[in-house]
Amino acid sequence: MSTPIDLYFWPTPNGWKISIALEEMALPYETHLINIGAGDQFAPDFLKVAPNNRIPAIIDPDGPDGASISVFESGAILQYLARKTGQFGGTTEREKIAVTEWLMWQMGGLGPMAGQAHHFLKYAPFMEPPNDIPYAKDRYRAETARLYGVLDRELARHEYVAGDFYSIADMAIWGWASLWEGQQQSLEDKPNMARWLDMMAARPGVQAGRALHAEKRADFRKDKDAQAKLFKKS
């Protein structure tokens, strides 16, 4: 068995991308919790691995040419693991391009927009002072809805996001999409997305990755100290 990969993790949609990928790829890993509500993401040792002070990150002792490598940014980690294992990255060149397209769509679109929807709908109104901003709530709720419409139309064409094959693009998108209710979205007009969510949730690898330290997830709306750590400007 290969040496376990070190996973720097907290149970968030971005963290789930990598815990799910490691489970689906049957790669051994050791979890190192980075408590983002306590400010662990700003610790000097973690910043050596993830200079952008965000989870997830990995260290693979068996990296290129057999030398250790650290990788930060969830999309980069997914691409690295797909290349390392030859799994879930597409087989043909056209499939690989489609996977990359939808991974970039998640990284540049759905993740940031759904994240802002969560922030302004769920957290900002409870901050000190309260920041209940109707324009921001409407903007990010509407843009998230638009993106889910894009996803639903694509899933009408084939079983998974990038085609009729399961890929790292599905792993990347699922965590954020699974939280659609907290983003004040509806699935009534998105039957294909609803089908895909159910199919994804039934996968043992998704279930195991989602369950990793699930007991650590917390509602920070009333925790002012955690909010200060999460939303600090540096």
C-alpha cells in the first residue's frame, strides 16, 4: 500500500471535494483538521502548505518522481489526483476538456456565487453590526439560481455533468449543490439536477467523504469569535 496522503481538511463543501475524491479513488489518507472557526488556517505551518490560508490542501509523500509534493486549491488537487490515479478525469481528449470546463465552472462560478449567497443570506445579518443587505442577498441568490439552471440544462443532456461518465467535475460541484436549500433555491423547476443530486448522494464514496468529521460542522451565526476568524480581512 502506498504512503497515506496528508489531507488538511474541515467539513465544508470545498473540503468535501477532496475527501470524496480520496474515497472514490481508494487512496489512503490521514486527516489533519484545520478548524477554520478557531483560525487554524492562519497558522504558519499550514501556510507553508496552503499560502492562501484556505482548506483543503494535501501533501502527497509519493509525488512526481517519487518526491513529496504539497498541493493547495481544491480544483488543482482534484486534477492532480485524477492524473496520479488515471481515474475520473476523462478518457478521451474531448472528455478531458469537458471535465476541465465544468471544474472551472465550479471554481470560478458556482463556488464563489453560492458561497456569497451563504454569507449574505445566512451570516451577514447576524454579524456585529448586522449587515442585512437586500441587494447583496438578491444578487447572489439570483446568480446562484442562474447557475443551477445552467447545470440542470446540462444534466438534461447526459447522466453526469461532463458526459455519461462520473468525474472530478461531479465531485467538485456536488458539495455546493447539495446545500441548495441554504442558498434559498428550489429544485421544483430543476428535475435533472434533483436526479443527479440523488444519484450522487447514493454513492458510497460520496457518503464516506461527506461523513468525514461531519460532527465538526457548526452554525457560526451566533459565534462572534468564529465569525471574526472566518471573515477576517488578512
